Amino acid sequence: MMKIVLLSGGSGKRLWPLSNDTRSKQFLKLLQTESGQYESMVQRVWGQLTRAGLSECAYVATSQSQIEVIKAQLGTRQPIIVEPERRDTFPAIALAAAYLHSVCEAAPDETVVVLPVDPFVEDRFFVQISKLEHMLEITGADIGLLGVRPTYPSAKYGYIVPRNSPDGGMEYCEAEHFEEKPSEQRAAELISRGALWNCGVFAFRLDYMMQELRSRGLPVVYEQLNERYASLTAISFDYEIVERAERVSVLPYDGSWKDLGTWNTLTEEMGSSRVGKAVLSDDCQAAHVINELEIPVAVLGLSNVIVAASPDGILVADKAASPRIKEVMRHQEQRPMYEERRWGRYRVLDYIQYPDGGQVLTKRILISPDCNLSYQYHRKRQEVWTVVAGRGEIVLAGELRTIERGDVIVVQPNILHSVRAITDLEMIEVQTGEELVEEDIVRLELDWHNIITKYVVSASRRREA
């Protein structure tokens, strides 16, 4: 069975303020299911892979900062290929191929299909993907691509220009050359020649990629390539591999395909014009409000606008102008104010840095039932937890006890601690110190059973001590 690699990459800053460095665009729960529930792009794609019978052979390639949110949205059983840092698509795909080769010990002739984690497509898109393996077998091509038949001459996409159109009952064609984001006039000319949108889907034999890595003097063992990852050239897979390949075959896809990477395209697929506390007057046309704050947002007499509010900021923009937000905010750096984790989620309520260097960070933390924080300690900060709802258990310095609403726990620096939720457990956390960063977390254990058996000191042993 072929291997599927989903690339979960950048931060999607065109969807600011909801997207940030850890909660990229593919994790925003803004798409409505048939039952009226909200799901993210990655949850939607994983569901489509499952229906196509492809999820059992699928892996997610992502950076360290996105592991927690992937586990929160997809569960903890999906295999993840970890990139030590964000690079471009060639380093990411090279590392994934090395992982399949050396860790999974996949066969050299195994077909690997790589695709973005966030295409907005119909289910039959994934049926077409399953045909890429057969196309490589028949054509003997180095690289296989999936090309979308354009519905209009877009200047936003790359184009695959075919050498010939499929004929004689064959479904595929050979790529002649590629053109990246041409003018609309040039795009129309390319479409008249049968050009296809390049949707970022690549297929290749695993041994082909291993040969490409060796020819560049790169290791094919995952751990070794991981160590050298920072030195790899940050370049796209298209430029480094596809455009240099001797033979590239293309399988056309004639169906709906969208890149929901901007507010104006994403709102076209949202089932509701309002998410969260929002009021729109009757004379608003094609206006959307997404509000993650606890205060209401009112929009009066405006049309074709997007209003997005989150702890990270507030955006009010004409939809046509909304893609410019990436350029406008490119120099604005701040810590993420909202994150999903494998155990639940948190929201930053307040952050203050005083003239003497002292910092105070206040969070609202929600831990889901039967989930727990890692057994950890901090070197540079004190934490005070106030339980505001629910029940749970805490291990603090080797002692286990239950906690519930109204309890206050003080966690001093270098004290080992973990919390498990029995019901939905909500706490207000106040951190104080001179450097309040995630890098100050030293994790010893994730599994709650292991925490209890390895680190909890029994009452009888404490009395003996």
C-alpha cells in the first residue's frame, strides 16, 4: 500500500488574528459539517482520507510547535513525522522520505504521495489520488503530479503546462514546463493550451528520493538528516526536484478545488456568517464575523467585510483587501494568546512586563476529562493555580491528591507536578518570574499511569521518612 504524507507547514498569517505560529490556518474550526458542528481543515481532510480508505497509510509531517494541536484534533494514534524547525517543502519532504525509509523500513519501490493538509475538495479528489501509484507504474515517470482543471484564469496559482493532452483512453499526460503565478492574461493563454493548476500533490517512488538525497550528499537515515536539517537549503520541492526531473507525469482532476488560505476564500465556504457573539444589521451584505472573545461584536451597515476577533488581535477589513494582512503584520511578533493541546486548551488572559524585568502571565486552562499535563518542572517561574470548575487529581512533589473548585495550588520553581482531569477541569493559572517561556518546561513523563507508578510516594513511605 502506498504511503500518504500530509504536509502541515506554515502559520497561515493571512488568517490573522485567529491563526498564529502554533494554531495555523488548517486548525481553525470554521467549517460546518452536515450535522452543524464545526471542524477544522485538517479534521475535514483526515475524514476524507478515512472515507477513501487511505488514512491507515497516512502520516502527518509537521514542526514541533504543531504536535500538540494535531493530537488535540486528530487524536494521539496518528503517526507524526517531526521537523526540528520550519523550512520549505523540499526539506520537509526529504525528511519525511528518510523517515519512511529508515524508521518505517518501507520498501524501495513504495509509492509516496505528498499533499497539503488543507485542500478544500470533494471526496472524489482522494479517489483520484489513489490512482497516482498506477500512473507511476504505467509511465515510469520520476514524479507524478495531480493537476486541477482551472475554472478561471487565476493569477494566484502555479500552472502545469502539458506536453500533450491525454488521448487513446489514457487518463494522464506529460508535463512540459511550469509557470508560477502568471498574469491573468497569460493564465488564459495557458488554459487554452490545456494547462492545469498545480495543487501541490506529488508522487514518487521512495528509492527515487533516496537517490536524490544521496546525489546531494545528504543522509538517508532520518536521525542523521534531522541533525543536519538546519543546514538544508530552504527551497520548494517544485524548484529543487520537480522542475529538474527528467520525466513528470500529470493526472488531471476535474472537480472542485480551493485553497482556503485567505479570509475572502474561507468565508465562501463557511456555513454561517456569524461565529461567536456577533450581531449583524439587516442591511449588511456578504459580511462575516468570527469572534472568539467573550464580549459581543456588532457590525452595522457594512458589506463585503470580514471582522475577526481573538485574543491575538482584531481585524476589520474589506474582503478583497484581507490578503494584505500578511504584509501589514509581518513585523508584529507576539506570543500566541490561544493554543490547543493534546490535553485541552488555554487562553492568555493578561500579560504584563514590569520595569524591573518581572513578568506576570495569566491563563485560563481547560483540561479535558481523562487527560493530563505532563509531569514537569520549571526553573524560572512560580505558578499559582485556582480551580474554578470541575474535579481532578494533582501530583505535586510526589504526593497525589484530588482537587476541585475553590482549591488554590502554589507550584514553586523546580517542583515536579502534573494534573489530571476527572471531569472538565478549568483553572486560572498565574505565572510570575523573569522569563515566562515554553522553553522553561522540563517534561519527564506524559503517561498518567507511569507518573503514578514511577513518581508518587505512598503514604506509608512518607510516614517512614
